[in-house]
Amino acid sequence: LNRNPKLFVGSSVRNIGAFMEGLGKCPLQELWLQNCGLCGASDTMAKILPKLPKLRKLLLDDNPQFIVENAKGSQIFMESIAVCPELEELWIQNCGLCEASDTMAKALRKLPKLKKLLFGTNPHFFESNAESCRILMESIAFCPEMEDFTLNSTNFCGGRRVGEVVAAVIPKLPKLCRFWLDKNADLDNVATDRIKAAVEEHGGVQNFLI
């Protein structure tokens, strides 16, 4: 079903919900639904994820109307991610996520096998809250298998303190090879310089944008 932008076009939220509920009856390990026109499906997805304990990959990129009720829907969806302990890849770029950083931080502490976390192009994810940025980055340290981490264009922001937290987390991710922090205008120069230095010291990050 992946990358079929017309798959759900014209479908009612009710019909999409019925389809999603059907997925909960399958012993899925991978679920690829990128760019499928999913609209208002986050609540239903949150209900079926507990029924997929073996899920390793969840790819939902480029469904900008996926989330229901903005912040509330984002938080409900992120809470449901925590019940997938086998999850290795979570692709949720351009999904309309809003004010979900604190909830994601809690979920990450329960996902020790996570290797890829891609949630860029969600411009209201952090709502210019430096404290939320700090809390999320501290939680990334609970994912030592992390290889690929992108949070470009998410309103990630902050100064020296946030920069120091990011710099402290990077050495705890020995397998990290891609790290994107670009297109976040409120991340100041002090933080940027500290993060650049940490990435250089890491030595294994081959694809870095800030």
C-alpha cells in the first residue's frame, strides 16, 4: 500500500477507520503507509498498535492530515507508540504532528531497539519550547541502537543549555550515522557550534545537517 497517494482520497474517516481496524487483526511486523492520503486516522492507529506487539517498522511519512485534533491527537498517537517494544523504525515525517515532544520523550524510554526515528517537516512539533527540546534529546539516550535521526523543520530551538544536552547525548549513540537538525531557525549559534563539535568528535556521523 506504500506510496499510493490516491489510495484513500475521497474516503470518509469512517471507512479509513474500518480499514485500519482490520490491520489490527494481522500479525504485522512492518506497516508501510507513506503518502497514502490518510486523513484523521491517528486515533484509530493508536487503538490498533497495542494489537501489533511484533511491529518493527511503522512508516507513515507524507500524510499531512493523518493527525486528529492537532495537539491532542498527536499526544494520543505518540502514547500508543510506547506499546511497541520491538519497534526499530518510526517514519512520521510530514504527518501534522503538533506539540508532541513531551509524549514522544516518554515513549522513547520504552523503545530500546529503535534504530531510525524520522519526524522532520512537522513545523509545530516543539512550539518554540526549549525545555521540551531538552527533554526529548535526553530521552534519545535510551535508544542506544539509533542510527538515523532527523528532526529538521520541527521548530527545534534553544541556546547553550540545549546545545550541551544534544552534545552530551551524541556520544551515547555509537551507531549514529545520519543526524539532521536543519531548517530550525530558532536554534542559536552557541548551541549550533556545540553540536557541530560533538558530531565531529563522534566521528561516525556521515550525514549531518544543521
